[in-house]
Amino acid sequence: MSAQPADQQRLNRYSADRDTYTLVIITDEDHDTQVELEDGQVAWQATLRYDRLHRRGDSYQLEEIAPEAGGEHRLISLIAEGGRGAEFSELVMFGERLLTFDDRTGLVCEIRNGNQLVPRQILMTGSGDECFKGFKSEWATLKDDSLVVGSHGKKPAEEWVKQLDRDYRLESLDWQARYRRIRDALGVGEDGYVIHEAAEWHPERREWLFFPRKISHEPFDEPVDEREKGSNTLIIADEDFEDIRTLTVGERVPERGVSSFKLVPGRANECIGLKSVEIGDHTETYLFCFDLDGHVLQEDTFLGHYKCEGVEIL
């Protein structure tokens, strides 16, 4: 009998009897990542945070791990684009590898030993042939034996996705039609936009799950976008994006938008997710849990005054 594909292995790595999970969460602090090392070298940093999540009855409860108990690690990158780097926007377990994605440089890195970054691939914007600019990676998931990495979908260059196999061989795919079908399903016309930072492929249901961070029926206006366009609408699409439906999850908090979510291993109808706030220089992150029937299993739980855009279950 052949081994299960990577997406099934990831979903089935725990049983439904499990009630405690270790979470790993990564920051994307944009302009605040640059640091100077002890030897005077300029570098870029991110924080990797570990927490425990407990299932209690039909709900979840977060247990924070103190920094001094191993709850926080610093990641250092020496690679930047335009003076910016270490802006990590997602985390995914690909087999035994924990991967993260820099939305500024396009780097795909393995995280080893809690705080070591090992570059494995660099993704370029759009088709990869357009210009010398890193791909703005925003979401990532496993489909069959491949890793699929996507972007905002707000501009044509962000409507491409990158597909990598277990050896990091790369293919660029044009998803313009798929992103358009999502906008159509949301009733967003030419003047509006949808910003994606969170998506999962469901291997059992053979469906795509997209949870837009922002949905707007009006042209982009940054102050309005930051304060008013947060979404609580989950997109559920079949494999080819021909059949698309929407699901409302909890109450909408206008300044909060989903920046990452993951299926809970062993509980294929349940998810954990992050919501981010970014208003000027003010940032916040919340953790929440929900199921694919639209029920909230854990209300928004404050994590800190920083922006986190990637979560994974170890």
C-alpha cells in the first residue's frame, strides 16, 4: 500500500482523542525588523512564539508558554530586499519540515532547532519572469504531495501561485480566473478588492478554504481599509473553483482580519486562526478557533501588540 500524500499525512497526524496541541506562531513586523548584531552586522529578525492549545468539551483554551520557558525564539535573516527582510507571513509543516515564507524577499526557509533559518527556495513575483522582485507570499497550504504558496490576489502579479514539490522544484501557475471567481462570489465589482492572507486545502473534502483578510466594494483607501474592511466571511470552493459558497464565522470586528488559519489534525471540521490589526504603527494579533459550520469554538484571544501572520500546529 502506498503512503498517504503529504496533505493527508498532515491532517491525520493526530487522532480525535488528542486534546492538547503545540502551536507555533511567527511575526511579520514589516519596517521594524532591522537590527544590528553584536559584530556590527545589519540583519533582520522575527519572533517565533510557542503556545499550547487545549480542547475543553466543545471549545478551545489557549495556554501561553513564558519566554523564559522556551515560549519565544528569535529568528535572524541576513537576506533583504530594498532594506527589508524577515517579514514572515505563513508557517506550514511539509512532512517533517517546518517552513516559513518571507513576503518581502520571496525566501522559503526551513526552521530548524527552534531558531535556525535554512533558505531552500526563492520565489519571484508573478510568473517569475517579469521583474527582479521577491514574490509577496501571504498564504500556503499542502495539496496532495505539493506545497502551494499564494499572494494577496489584489494585483495581477499577486494572482499567480507557486507550487513546490518535496525537493523544492518550482512551478508558477496563473490563478487570475480563480481569484476573479472568488471576487464574483463575494459580489465585489471592478471598483472593489479582496485581500487574501489565509487559505487551506481540505484533502478529505477536496475543497479550497479561503478566509479573506479584507473585503471591500469600494476602491482602496488605506485609512478606511485599516479600520473598516476586516472580514468574517469564509470562502469554500470545489477543486476547480467552479462551485463557490460563503460562510459567516462569528461577529465581524472591522479592524481585525484573518492572516492565517489551519485545520486541526484529527478534527477535519475544526480550525485555528489568527486575526491581525494594523492601524498606522499600531498592531495587534488575536487567536481564535472555529468549525466549518460557522461556529466559533474560541473567541478572539489577545496575543500581543505585534503583527503575527503565520500559525501552525506542531
